[in-house]
Amino acid sequence: MAELHQTPTSLCCCRKSLPVSGARCVGESGRPSAGLGPGSPRCPLVDVASASNFRCFQLRHFHLDLRLNFAVKEMSGWLVLDLVPVQLGVCTLVLDSHPSLLIHSIDCKVPGAGLDEPVSLTYRVDPFTDYGSSLNISLPTAAVKPGRLIQITVRYTTTDGPAIWWLDSELTCGQTRPLVFTQGHSVCNRSFFPSFDTPAVKSTYTATVRVPDGVTVLMSASRSSYSKQDRVFQFSMEFPVPSYLVALVAGELQHVDVGPRSRVWAEPCLLSCAVKKLGGSVERWLGVAEDLFGPYLWGRCDIVFLPPSFPIVAMENPCLTFIIASILESSEFLLIDVIHEIAHGWFGNAVTNATWEEMWLSEGLATYAQRRITTEAYGEAFTCLETVVRLDALHRQLRLLGDNNPVSKLQVKFEPGVNPSTLMNLFTYEKGFCFVSYLSELSGDVTRFDCFLRDYISEFKFKSVVAQDLIDYFLGYFPELKDAAIAQREGLEFERWLSGCGPPPYEPDLSAGGALIRPVQDLCDLWRSADPPDLQTLSTFDLSAWSTFQIVLFLDRMLDHSPLPHDVMVSLSGSYSSLFDGLNAEVQIRWLQMVVRNTFYPDLPRVRAFLHKHTSRMYTVPLYEDLVTGVMKCVAMEIFYQTQRRLHPNLRRTLQQILFQTGSAPTNQNGPSALSVIPPASPPPSSTTSQQSPAATATAAAGTTASIALRDVNVSA
């Protein structure tokens, strides 16, 4: 990555402990609320996506003991929860679970209270939503008292739930051994183990994993060990994390150290390429981030590359970032993805949004931090270009959804039953980024704002927060802004930022990227004229010397103006299609979407070849959506039948639904942590969307824009 510019290829304050389950109740920061008035109480924290009674307990620690059986695609074992009740009269423990998770037995120990030996407990499983169940456990009331530790052991088996992805050997990159990975964001890990599956609750954990010979296991843990004789891996996460950040991958994996605290893991056939692409850049990026935001808190910063079946681009699991191997083709996008996940080490992992309704607190801040890192490492012009690509995509999504769609709010109010994963969108990232940029602008100096963020991390590290915590801390940090009532500035009110629909009220100045952006717009203007441009004029634009983001911006803006006249497409293909054939998939997919949307049959073989080669969701879904929207549906069906055996079953179901319009996408489409790869323009919205209720509209819109929402969550998903 050090050669990117030349030839791109492709805080010290104490904080009082949390009163409940490691989760701060809203308003317990000890500071007055800017929005509610000094000393005003706030409502207790509610997470409508969790069935659990997490506010009744403090979760101190949990332990997983699992055996992996690849032959039957099954994990079995037990979970031990160390809980301290914090309320009188608690007689039931309610955990988040899932129908794919089979409970065998539950028992309880109360050390030091006459129940040192386990006592069997009764339980029942009740429906909750289509993405989970509630596990209701009756507690021994005589022994359960506030402040007294109880240990709950749940023995269970889980198979192919939303969090657990079993890959037959044919679906891995090496095609020699099967592989399994988990993806917990945002509410999927309740199918991995029963839990308080809410980002409001954080705890440490340990794990023991037993595997067949030849299988390597990795987890998002700060320490690990392996007993070869017993084929047992031991893990320990010494820092408190929410349930969605507990992750596991097991298969034929090897590693190479790329820095004193970072290594790259991958299947043997991928490892040398992955190491070559990253080189020593990881440690460089960590160093830049530490200079900006303070010490890296997690110890290890390892990266594992997963097969194309990985449902998103990247996931910021602490100590072990998951990244899809497909992105190795696109060096600039790989750079952005890895830096975004590194930024989550501070924003999202160390300080976490307390509910999924305020996901922007993780993703918006991580996106801002990512761009501060790239500015320091690669210059302001590069960062401005990448930001323009993404803000273009934001406004494209707004045109698709409409300015009044509730999805465009930073604080999205979920109705019970709405899966938070279905509402992952660019607003979480880019509108959140614009709000953080606005706060930086208000502070008067970017380095002064860096200091604010460093102290914000120190103040809230390993806690879960709401937006008001950030705002209170900001106004307390810059009292002159509070005195000037900056939160109520007309048209830029903080409340409008958080609760208003539509575009960001403010966008940062990106003129520093003009030298990279202007040639792109000039070329777009040439091609948008009625007639194709002459060859002499085109010769002044050498796309072979452009960066990936420049070409992506060009193609995205041309996609915005499709369909184009046939003679323009003929000229475009003659000028660029051979060049694009040799570039990465991020370029190719945009060109092929232009081919499909313009029904340009001469380049249809390129579409076929691309879909035969690429089997990841982020590349297949957008193309299939375009194919079925136009007159090429029969082509899409033919390609699908030829390639379906090489597709993961979840992706196969998604494509069947696109092809045969059999309803909404399956729930096992784990939402992204990082929307780090921005898609090209999307097809027109369905005419039925506006006739639905707001919550249904939001969900339908999220489904309609799957190519936007699923190509990196977060942002790190």
C-alpha cells in the first residue's frame, strides 16, 4: 500500500461502573443533557431487538465449551454465564435464543449460598421475532439475591443458524477442506449461543473449542493456545465486548506475521497474495490511528481472509478482523476496508452504540476516523476522492428512497419485530460521517477535534453509549459552543441531524480532491453529449493512469445517466471494455451493469464470464437485480442454473427470490458491519413501496437496495 500514490492496483477520566449488565442506562453519565435540560432524567434504556431481561442482571463473564462436527455441520457443548442480579425479586432469566439452537438442559450454581452443586432448572422457549426466540429460565428464588453471583450452565446444540455458516470444501478457496465461520452482526449471534444479544451489554469471555485433526480455530479473543494432543483450542477475551463481536472461524488456515502485533490468516492458496497485498501496511495504519485517537486497546490486530461466501465485505471482530477474499482484487478498496475495520477498534468496539437504533455512533465515527487515517497516510486528495464516491452513492440512495423515508434518519426507531440487519444503509455511515465532520468544523480545528475524540475514547472505553452521551461530552468539552447554543443553530440543529429525514444538513469541503475529481467529471460531460466524443479529445484522458476510485466515480456517474444512446455505448465499449477486462472486480461490475442496463448485447459474454467467475454476494446480487429488471431475465436464469452448485445455499436462495420474485430475502443475510464497498447506481424503486407503512417501507426499501446495503456494513459492519 505504500506505493498507492504511484501505481494503485486496484483519554484519562474515571467513569462510574455500569449499573446493569455492563450497559449504561441512558442519562447516567453524570453530566447534564444538552437536549433535555440540566439534570433532567432520561428513560431507561430499551432495546426492542432483544427479548432478554438484561437490565435485571450484570453479566460479569461467560465461557463457551464447544465441539465442532463438520460431518453433520453441528456445534455442541455448553455455555456458562456468571451473573449478578441487580434487582429484588428476580425469578426469571430471559436470554435471546433462536429456533436453530436446541437446548438440552440448564442448571444453576450459587457459590457460597448452599448451592455449590448444580441444580437443574426448568425453562421454556417462546417465539419472539423471525430472527430469534426468548429462552425463559426459572431461577431458584431463595438463592437469587441482588449482588450475589449465580452461575447458569446451558447445554445445547446449534447447526446452521443465521450466525453460523458451514462451507463444504467445494465452497472454500482451496476446495480441499470444509470451513465454518460465524457472523454475529447485528442480532445473529443468538443462534450461536444464548445471550443478552444487545450491544448494551459487554463482558469478558473464554472459550474451549474441540476440533478434528488438521483444523485450525480462530476467535475474536486477545489470547489463545492450542493442545495438539487433545486437538483443543483455548481462547480468552480479557476486554469486555458485546455478544455480536464474538466470532469464530475454523478450517484449513495458515498465517504469516506482518507486524509485531498483526498477522494475516488465510487458506494456504490465498496466503501469499494476501500478505503481498497488505505487506507492512497494517502496522503503519495502526500507528497513524494511535497518533490520532490514542493507544490501540486490543493487543492483537490480526486479519483473516474468508471465502467468497462470506456474506459481507468485512467485519470488525476485535483482535481478528474478517475480510472477504474477493476484495483482494481491488487494492484501494482493500485499503479502505482494512483501515475502516482498524478504526472500529476505537469507534464501535471500544465505545459501542447501546442500541441498534443508533448504529451511526459506531459506523459514522468509524468512517470519520477511517478518513482521518487515510488523510494522514495518503493525503487529503485521496480521501476527498473516496468520500465523493460514497457521498454520490448516498444521494443516489436518497433519490431511490425519497427524502422523507425514515431509513434516512440517524436515529431510526425500530418497530418490534424489524430486524436491525435489514436496515443497514449508507445513512448510518455517510450521514453519520457528515454529522461528525460538522462537529469537527464547529470545534474550529481538526487537530483539536482529534484531541476531543481521543478523550471521548478514554472517557467511554468499553462502555455502550447513546447519542446524547456524545453530544453532552462534546458540549462539555467545548463550553464556548454550548454557551453559543450551537446545538440549536437554525437548519443545523442537533435534533434535526439525529431525527430528521433526508440528506445531511452539512457536507464537508472536498475541494482538496479537485485535481483527481475534475478530470472524471470532465470525461463524464464529454460522454453525456448527444454524440460520442471524437478520439482526439478522448486521448487527453488516460484511464490506464487513473486510480480505481477515479474509474469507479466515472462509471457510477455514467450509470446515473443510463440508458445511453446505442452509438454512445458502442463507442464506450470500443474505448474501454478491453481496459476494464484487466482491472479489478469493482471496476468490472460497474461496467457490466452499464452493459445490462443499456441492453448492450455485444458485451453480454463479459457478463456471463464475470458471473461464472465471481460467487460472492456483493458482486452477484447487483448484476442479477439488473438482469431481471430489463429484458435479460432469461440470460440471468441460464447463468444461475449453470453456476448454482458453486453458490452458498443462502446466496442461492437470494438469487432464486430475485429471479422468481418469491418474496423478501431470507433472514440469514447477516447485515454488514462495514459498508466499505460502495455500490453503483441502483434500479428504480418499486411502485408499491410508497403504499406501505413507514416501518414496512423502510424494510422494503432496504430489501430493494440490497446491492447498496450488502456491499461494507461496518460497515465495520
